[in-house]
Amino acid sequence: MKALSVKINGVNIAPGSSHRLAIAIARLPSQTLIDLPIYVYRAKKPGPHILLTAGIHGDEINGVASLRQLIAEKALLPDCGMVVAIPLVNVYGFIQNSRYLPDGKDLNRSFPGGKTGSLARQIAHILMTEVIPVVDFGIDFHTGGNQLSNYPHVRAMLSETSNKDLSLAMGAPFVANSEFIDKSFRKEAWKKGRNILVFEGGESQRIDPLTVAEGTQCVKRLMQHLGMKSFNLPVRQSVVLTDLTWLRAKISGVFLNKVSLGESVVKGQVIGEVVDPYGETTWQIKSTQKGYLIGINHAAVVNAGDALYHIGI
């Protein structure tokens, strides 16, 4: 638990107070100022401090929608501890419907950042110096890429006991073991002693109602588990996936999917086909593992080597 004194961007966050902060980032070429909105809710009673972030990739909207709903419901007002919510980290990408920042940098590969350098490095530096020091752990919301949809699940380093316990408390349909990625928010926060769990669900640039609902429920279950607030939600057991593997196209052509996200599959099961446009060639896609489909590529036309199915084992 944190000390009584909490300060973000020079603003003292007193017990029992709520704030909407705006950290100035930079200006657009038009000289319009872009800032980073941060919502802070602190109870009078001490308790855990959690961080909720979404939109690190600007075209990943489902997490933004989940945090927006939680803010609108006033669900983040805790009975103890503190919640820091940043519904839209990459404002630039959000405006442009882009994963990246204007300089083409991936914010989630730019941590821990620095005071100078690329815009991505500067934003990463703000998160690491202004926000991470005042929280204990958090949830970072992401989605699949363009035309790649993920079934709602949590990714965490399950060999770390605290990571595993927190991820299971969220009660997502699946919890997947996931190694750290260099220069990612999750890895750099872990180096500072903060566990960041990744919630994955849906597809970029599309709102998926199931993913939004699961995202809000996961936050509520975690807060309830930590004793921060009661939502009268029953505990839900997650299916634990110890490994993830991709099935890739062996030939180019038209992709015909035959299964649904979240569905269980068995080894050797035909789950799709890639056919040529002329009716001469058909390649059956057979599952190489027994597991669950947590990701499906919805592209109609694919090339050899393209990722088609993500299977959790």
C-alpha cells in the first residue's frame, strides 16, 4: 500500500478526492495542444492502488470503450485504495485511426522512454515517471490487429505468483501464459516492481460488445477480489492456457473459416480452408493441437505464411 502522499504531474491526490488531470504532451502541426487525460479516484481508506490503461495502440478501441463505461457508471470510485484510469493513452493514433504515433513509432515498444527523443519515448517516459511510481499493479487493455480478432482473455507471466493470482481473480474466459516483450509497458513496469496484466479482446477499429462487457467485468472482479469495492459478482474460473501457437497459411488464396472464436478444437480437426480463385486447389487447415481458438484472422485473401488461427493449449 502506498504512503499518504500521492502526487501526479504536480497535483496532490488527497484521500477522498477525485481528479481529472491533463498532462500536456505536445502540439499538432496546427499548434493545437494534445494532452493526456488521467482520471484518479482515491478513497479515504488506504488500500491497493491500481492502474487501468487503454489505447496505447490508437486503433484498439474496445479497451477505451470498457474504461469509458466504467467511468460513466462511477464504478471506479473505490471504498479503499486508489484507481488511476487512462482511457486513451495514444491520442494521436486514436485521431488518425492508427496503431502508431505520427512518427511511425509503436508506443508499446518504446518503454521506458526518455525526456527527449521520439514522441513515443516522451509519452512512455511520462507513464513511467508520473504514473507507475504511485500504483501497485494494473491492467493494460489491447485488441487484435487489423482483421485479426481475439477472444477475450488475459495475458500474464504465470510463473510469477502475484501475476497468476491477479489474472485468475479477473475471471476472464481464458488466462494465457505470456512472456515479456522487450521495451513493452508490461516488461518495464515489472522491472519497477509493478505487475501489469494485459487484457486482450476483439479487433482493432471495431467495437465488440462481448469484449467490452468482459473488460468491464474483469476490472470489477479484480477490485472486488482486492477488497476495493463489492459488485456482488460471483467468482468465475478461467481456463488456463500454458502455451500459444499460430497456424499459418501454407498457400496463398481465399481463406474460408469453419469455426468460431473461443471454440475448442482437437488435433487433426479441419477448421478452415484456403482455396484458389479458380476452383482448382483446396488446402484443408487442420488443427495441430488440442486447445481453444483465441484468435482468428478474418481476412478473405491471404498469402502463404499469414497467421490464420491462434490456438491456446
